Amino acid sequence: MGHQVIIFDFSTVRSMWEIRVKKHKERQKKEKERLTQSALEKIRQEWDVMQECRRKGIPQAAYLKNGFIDTNSILDKLEQNSLLFKKIALLNKTEKERNKFIFQLSGEDWMEFPDSLKEQTHLKEWHVNNTKITTIPAYIALFQELRILQLSSNKITDLPVEIGCLKTLKELNVSFNCLKTIPPELGDCENLEKLDLSGNLELEELPFELSNLKQVTYVDVSANKFPSIPVCVLRMSSLQWLDISSNNLKDLPQDIDRLEELQTLLLHKNKLTYLPRSLVNLPKLNLLVVSGNDLVQMPTAICESTTGLKFISLKDNPLETTSFQETVEITESDRDRELFEKEFMKAYITDLRERESVPCYTTKVSFSLQI
């Protein structure tokens, strides 16, 4: 049986496909032009740029023109900002390296520290918040590189004596826990600069050994039961910020002017009936808050002082001393209220410091008197 052989003219076939390819390219060109002029394409380009800016941490405002992203100048700017990209890449690398030395833990499911922590003695920072952890392990003494110990809003009842072994520690925050005492060994942390013991509600005194903390510039012992400013605090010669509000203070020591570097003194919500004249001798004091006390007379010598004092708050002070009821039972709502008031006061003070309209020679006095 014979085979049928079909013979084509290849020149005709090639010509036919060339025509088809040409038409296809023309359609692609028209489609490309249509997309270029399309609003959807513009939106897509802007979205891509926004994603790229977010990924690399570049402000989107750098590409804005008349309220819209100017995609035409992006490449030029990218070339011009090549050094910026290198800097951002370096910062990202640095941040990644820094994270290798930070331990973070949060959540009420945590009742104790993970066992693997004791093997990570290279860590430089602990950030443990909002857990149900009650004790700090003694092996913390092994963390000789520790710089920051941030343990706020937990259930910690005691600080271990081993904390005195942390010679490089610069910041200790054990606010809003359940501490009743502070170990004297904390005074061995000679490089400590910031100490926050606020919101424990039961602290009444600090060990005299804390007088050795000569590098401390910030002390917050608010929302506790201190009857007076601890002697050790008066011997912290570098102290710039002292918050001892919401305690049981009835008077201030006459030698408070030992704190020659003090700039901010927060005394609100105590039982003070007068302010000592020695406050005038604090050369760098610029913010004094004594609201919510029992002041029986206006501290005219302080209000009229010609020192650097810029702001005094004396509101909510009656002319006659009123009795305060002692809090017998401490509840979670007490801690929450104190935490809210603390954050509000910090924001308020920050706002005061940022007001450029207040001249350096102006003293602002805010008060209300009940007759």
C-alpha cells in the first residue's frame, strides 16, 4: 500500500507566521500603551513603591509630588540615595546583631523562666513583661554582660542577692510587681543609671547601701508607702529625676538641697503640709509637682524664686489639712489606676518640656484652693 506525502511551500508558511507574529507584537504594544495610560497601572506602581518603602524603611514622603507618588523620578532618587540604602542596610544588620543579645518574654502563660535561659549568658538585655513569674533565678549572676533588666508588670516578690553581681547593669525596672524589700546587694551595681521601683505598693524603705549608686540619674519610687525620702536617695549625687509621688510623705528633709543635679521632682498625691525653703537651693530644679497634698500655705519663697524653676503645680491643696484613709487591701484595680496615672503624668511632663513658647525665665504656677 502506498503512502501519501503532503508537500508544503515553506516560504508561504513562513510568510503566514511572520504576519501572525507581527500582528501579535502590535497587539502587545497597544496593550502595553493602554496599561501605561491606565489608572490601575498607576495604582499598581504606587503600591509597589509603597511596599518597597515599607520594606526598606524609607519615608514615602520622599517620593511624593503634589500629593501623588512621582514614579518617574524614583530611579533617579534611588541612585542619589544609594548611600542612604547602604546606611539603612547597615542599621538593619546592626539591629539584627543587637537582637542576638536581647531576651524577650511576655504573656500570662509564663509562670517561670525557661530552662534554656541559663545557657544564654551572653545576653545584654532582659525584657520580661506581663507574666506571672514570681522569682528571679539565682543564676542571673552568670550574666556578666547584662546592661538592661526590664521586669515590669509581673508578680515578682523578691530580688535575689545575686543581683549585686551585675557590675555592668545600667537600667533596672521592676515596677508594678509585688516587692516589699530591696536587697542591700543592689548597691554593688555601681554602674546603675536608672532605677524604677514604682507601683509595688508595699515598699516602705530602701537599704542605706544604695548610697553607693553614684551614677544614678533617674529614680522612680512612686506608688509605694515611703514615709519620707530615703536617706540613700539623698546621697545619689548625680540624681536628675526623682518621682516619689503617691506615697505617705508628710514632710521633706531639710537637706534635700544635697541633690545639686536634680531637675525634676514629683511629689503629687502625698500628705505634705509645707515645703522646705531649702528647695530654693536646688540650682538645676526646673519642674516641681506638689498637687494633691495638704499644703496649708503658699510656698511664696519657692514660687518667687529666681532660679531655673519653670513650672510648679500646686493644685488640689486645701487650706486645712484633711484626713486620709489608709488603704487596707491592695487590689489589681489599684495597680491599674496607679499605672494609668503614671503614664498620664509622664506624657504631661513630656508635653511641658516640648513647649517652645515658654521662656526660660517664666515661672508657671497652677493651683486651686478650697475655702
